Amino acid sequence: MIRTTHAHLYVAAQTHPGLVGKNNEDNFAVSAFVVSKINPTPSVFAIVSDGIGGHNAGEVASQMAVNLISQAVEKRSGGHPLDVFENSFYRVSETIFNEAEKDTTRKGMGATAACAWVIGQQLFIAYVGDSRIYLIRGKQIHQISRDHTWVQDALDKGILDRSLMKNHPNLHVIRRYLGSAEPAEPDLRLFLAPGESDKRARDNQGLNTVPGDIILICTDGLTDLVRDNEILNLLQGRTLQQSSQALIDLACERGGFDNITVVLLGEPWDTKKLTPGWLPG
């Protein structure tokens, strides 16, 4: 991958520490590339990570996740994007765990990660934890990632009603994260419709984006306080920069109890210069 200074997508990104004096343990990065010297297909990679752990440990873990996974994407010289995700998530998770073992003040540190990689007009995602990825297409919003939490597991198994999720005491108990003793496996399912099987969701990878699509990657500091339909409404009739600010403002108006990070990627309406038929080699 060859880094470039201009992305083929519209990009807006902001992070906010919240309003309760908490250290900002969120980190993010957005990078633009072309595939190679002989393949000028444009590419944008975005990652959001929310730190887990006391003191400054969470911030350290999330920064490691962002830096190391971004570097793995940049170094890609071949192979499928999902293979890059699998290899880098395993390595990063193990690295964070080993660093935590060396320093008692960082014991137990970890991080979520949510990644969106658009190559030409194909979307690939990977994630662990409860940071989310959404696709906004027209007048609809789809959460295309799945939370790795106790509550989501209970919902999937039919032992918890959806109406009880928001106020459940185990809402923020995370089942999978980078830095765990057993290296975290990235979730490579991309959900487009309710009830999709795991295989179908995995097969959705490489989804062709269409003009006007918006991809939102965010931490739970937003989604704990702002509902999906409200996110959709705040993205209507605004630029991406205005939308990112509006989302953070609403979360802060409702208490801003956690760090809030928002990354928005927008597909331009004119995509004639892209190559939608390109397939990852």
C-alpha cells in the first residue's frame, strides 16, 4: 500500500473526553492509500479503539491497537484484506497482553477495535468489543457490527429481552477485546439484515458501496446515549463535519458519561473515477 494525502471518500473524525473528568482513552486513525504502483485503486482505512483498564493503561492499549493495526494495513503487499485483519488482530492482542504483564500499573489493560477498510468501492470490516460500525444508506441505518458483550450474548441466546438491554447491570461487560489472555479473534461478520446467519454475514464482506453511503465508526460513549434513529436524523442535511459535531453535542447534552469518538466516511455522489470491479488479490 502506498500512502497518499487525499482520500477518495469524504472524511470527518472527532473525539471528546466527555463531561465527567474522565481521561480520554479513545483513539482513532484514518489513512488513505493507493493499492500499489501498478494498481492505482484508492483505499481508505479507519479504526476506532476504546481503552480498557485503570490509570492510563486503557489509553496506552487503544493507542497501541490503532498504531499497530494501521501499520499492518499499510504494509499489506498482497493477500485478502480479511487475512490482514486476522493476522494483525491476533498479533496486536498478544502484544498488548505482553506489555501489560511487564508493568503492574498496566495489568489487565485492553482495548476494543472497530475497523472499516474501503478499497475502491468495496467495504471490509473487522471488530472486537463494543465499539460499533454502522452503514447509513439512503433513509436507513444498519448496525453492521455485533457487540461482544454479556448483554448481546444473552440477547442472541434468547435469555434477555431487547427492552431490558439499556439498563442491564452487565451492559458494559465485554466478552472479547484486544489484550485478553487468549488472543482475541476479530469478528469478520458484516450484518445487513436481521436474522442473517454467521456464514451469510461473513459472505457480505466486500460489500459494494454506492454513492451517498456513509460509514460510521464510533465508541459506546455515543451509542449509550444516542439511539440509532437519532444518529440517522442527525446525518440528514449536514456535512460530515457538521454531523460529527452534532452527534458529540447530543451525547454531551445527555450527560457525556464516557469518552465519545466518531469517524464518518462518505461515498461521493460522483464515483466515475473509481473501479468497482476490482477484487482484492
